Amino acid sequence: MRRWRHRARGIWLAGWAGVWMGLLATPAAAQTTTYRCVTADGKRFTSSTPCSQARRPQTPIYYGPSQPPPVRALPPARLERAPEELTYMSPECATMREGIRTAPARGVDSRTQSELRRNFQELCTEDQSRARRALMEDKQLEQRERQQERQQVMERRTLAKADQDKLMAQCAEMRGAIRQRRARTGMSEGDLRDLQLFEQRYETRCVNAQR
């Protein structure tokens, strides 16, 4: 009987010991922290220790609506210079040629521009050739007229220089004659009057003319 009681008491103590061990272990288990980490390549895993800097899950970053890139205005189409023979062409062909020239600036598509050029080649090739010949003839005529004008200017300058040289020679002779007459002694009143008139002619022709 005594042995049975001793055995029952041991079972009872063992049971309570297990309960106490469970109670003692429960707070430790409750204090265990689980960390959710992310590897460098994006894989997730759980860990009982804090994540390293490289494994800490990154806070999502929110971006606002993306702004479309600024639309740059295209430079205006360059307007080519009007051909010189345009004024020599017929009104119909001149109008077609102007339409081709201004087509890019007016926003005409390339297909329509090709059609305009083709129609112009079919209808106005001969008229354009005639206009270019007329333009070339007028340019040649203007060139000859300019050459003649330059030649006439050179001739007038040559004559003017010749006249100037002749006048300078005459004035030099008159100055010499005046010095000679002034050097004379015993001149009469008539000689003095002649000298005075001669000096007046020199003044008018040589001095006043050069001012």
C-alpha cells in the first residue's frame, strides 16, 4: 500500500512538472520573432534573426503619373527661292511651278507633291525651256549693256584726265609768262594793263576752276 502511494505521488509530481515546463517554455516561445526577408534577387524567406541590410524588404516607392516628353515643334519647311525664269513662263505653268515650290510650306504630302511634279513635266517642260532661253538672252543683253557702260565711264575718265593734264600744262605756261612779265622793268601803262588782264585770265582758268 505504501509503495502504491509512493508511485502515485511520483506520477502526480511528474505531471505537474510537465505542466510547469510547458508554462515556463510558453513565454519563451511567445517571445520568438519571425522576420520576413528578401534576398538580393527578390526571393522572400523567413528568419528568426533580423534581416541584413541587403535582405530587408524594401518599402514600395510610388511614383506619380509620368509626364509625356515635351513635344518639340518642327521647324517650318524651308521655302525654296522662286526660279528666275518664272516671270517668263505662261500663267498656267507659272502657277503650277509656284504650287510645287510652296507645297512643303503648305503641308502638302509627298505623294501629292510627286503628282504635281509629274504633271508639270508633262505639260510645261517646253514652256520652261523657252522661258530659260529668254532669261539667258536678257542676262546676256544686260551684261553687254553693263560692259558698254563701264567702257564709256572709262573713256570719259580718260578724256577728263587728258583735259585736266592739258589745263595743268596751260596754267604752268601762264604762270611762267606772268613771272617773266613781272620781271620786266620800265613797263608802260599798256604793258601793265595787259599783265593785269593776263593775270585775271589765269585766275579764272587755273585758280577758280580748281576750287
